[in-house]
Amino acid sequence: MRKQPIHTGQHNRIAVVTFTVGVLLLPTQIGRACTAFCQETDGVVLAAKNLDWYLDYGLLITNKRGILKRAMLMNPREKAAVWTSKYGSVTFNQYGRENPLGGMNEVGLVVESLNLSETQLPARDERSTVSFWIQYQLDNCRTLEEVIKSDKTIRIDPDFPVPSHYFVCDREGNTAIIEFLHGKFICHAGSDLPHKLITNHTCAASLGYLDGYLGFGGDREIPYRSQDSLDRFVIAAERLRTCDADSLEECVQYAFRTLVEVAQDEDIDTMWSIVYDLANLRIHYKTTRCTETRTVDVRTLDFSSRTPVQMININTPHVGLLNPHFADYDADLNRWLLFYTVRHTPGFKEMPEDTIDSLARYPETTFAK
């Protein structure tokens, strides 16, 4: 097959960004944002996420299978991971294409990031390195087990230290919380994750806090209406424990109501809420600007590398099924969004312009095999 660049550029090479990214370490006061959970009811498996943040601008982007990529790294001494995407995906992007906040691939794997100020990434070793861990997993993995195994071969660039932990859920409902603490990969899954959710404290701290509440071994009342990270964990756990929805539609609406119960509107706001239907490969979401449900049917999207990447504004005026309204990817719009969000995010504002340019140009280094 003839090689077809996604955009003109140096194919699988990119200039090294010589920038110390200590400014990317977000301040602790914005480390208390977002909630994610897996809701299982009578065979219906849903994953859900609130984005609690300062900005509501964003793009939904279709990422193609069969695309050769070389990781963009900050340090020339690092060994860049190189891979060809196995799966297409739909992602929610605020900080540039290929660097999503979360999304779902065409085989039902969901990966979402949530802020965790305690994050400390592994030190340099012989493994290949990636900066955009979420997109790598959506490109390469079908199951939770595959995501966990990837830690043997790749690690996150320690010079791109965005403090996050990750909610991962596959189509069968297998769920994990993956964290990087004290330089080590920490995975809570199976019996180590009795409640399939996370907010913005470590998983261990959250589970320990939950033990003190009614229904979970303690005697404290459920702290409804609190927006504290640990309290949101308790509220979501109680909602999941008492879910009584029957039909698929009722299950989706129950998940959205749970997201309302843990929404925020104080220092930061809940900007959008997502419910992923893993069995039917559908993404439902609402935003602060539009409380009507928008839906993406992942099954009917074209993930072939022969056709252009597509995108849609997350705040599109369209509601209902969005598939007919996706348009071809616009590199200038991606660049504008990246500049805008970086310049309006505390902790990112001082990033040099050439670094932002490199992030914006990174998609041009990928190409169809």
C-alpha cells in the first residue's frame, strides 16, 4: 500500500523539544478534579467520567488504525517508542491531537485521566518512552490485561510530568486504577479494586476512607453535596452500590445522575460528563453549555487510514447522534485550541511558544502505512 501522510511533515521524526517542563507540574490546588467509575447492572457495562476543569473548549477526534507513530519526547537521551496503531478510537482532546484527556477505542477499551498531585513517574531505564500514554493504550490494547502488560515495555517520559492517574475499563467491565507513585507502577484491579471508581486521591487512600461510611463497614453518613475528592468517592460508591436501573436507557440515565451528584461548581466546574456504553460502542456526553445528550456511534465511524482524520467541536450546537456532523481534521484549529488552552491553564502558561508549536505539529509526523 502506498504510504499516505496524514499531514505533510517528517513522517516518523520530530525535532527534540529542549525545554525543562517543570512548569507543567500543575499546582496542588487544581489536583482535586474529576470522577470516573464503571457501573455494572444486569449485564449492562458503562464507564463514566466528569471533567472538572477551568476550560470547556475541546475537540472529539477520530484516530485511525494502521498509523505509524514515533513518540514525541522532551529529552534526546530517551528511547522513543515506535508503533503502528492497531485500533481506531474517539478521544476528547483539549491539549492537542494525539494527547487526549480520555476516550474509547473501537474494541471497547476506555482510558481516562484524572489529576493526582502525588504522581511520581519512574526514572529512566531501558524501556521505550511515550509522552501521550492514553493514546498509546487506545492505539494498541483491546483488554485491561494488555494495558497492564505494556508497563514491561514502555514508560511515560519523566520530562513530561503531568500529574495524573488513570481509569481503565475494557469491554468486559474489567477495570483498573493505574498510578505512578514513588517512581513505581501501581495497579489496583480485581480483588484490589472492590469499588470500580476513582477521584483525585490515591486509590489506597480512597478505599481506606470509604471504610468509615455506612454500607461499607463504618457508621458515618454518606456526605452528599460535598465536592471534596474523598467525599465524591464515597458518594459515587454509594450510588453504584444502590443502582436499581433496569433497561439500557435507565442505566445510562442513572450514570448521568451519578455524575450530577459528584459534579463541581466552586473553584472549578464540571465542564463535561461522559457515559461510555461499552457493549454497544456508543459514547454519550453532556456539557455545561448544553445539557442535552450528544451521542457518537463508534461502530459506524470510518477508522480506515485511507480516509481523513475527522473531528467535531465538543460544544457543537448539534444534539443527538453526531456522526453525520464530523468534519475533516483542521490542523489550524488544533493549533489554535492548543495555544488557547495552554495559555489559560494554571501551571502551563509559561510554556515556550516553540514547545506548543512542536505539540501542534506532532500529528504531522504520523503517517499511514
